[in-house]
Amino acid sequence: MEYVPNRLLASALLISGVGFIGGVFGLGGGWASVPILSLMARLPLKVAVLWN
């Protein structure tokens, strides 16, 4: 099955912010990128976890 993410620009900006914060503080970004992919991009949770 093929999944097409929605709101790509907003999701990309938020994930970029998470990457910046994760890089500054030395944290992994999975704690925030999975909810962004699931809620903002409207991907199923399993797909968001696998894309992370």
C-alpha cells in the first residue's frame, strides 16, 4: 500500500526544528518526529515509526 503524506512544507519545517533542537542538546529526534509525521503529515503510526 502506498501512503502519501499531507502538509509536506509544515511537516518539513517542524522536523527541521526538531533536528536543530536535537543537535543542540544532543538528543535523538524520534521523540518528536514520529508525532509530527503521524499528526501533521497524517501518516499511520506504523508508517511514521518506520520512516523515522
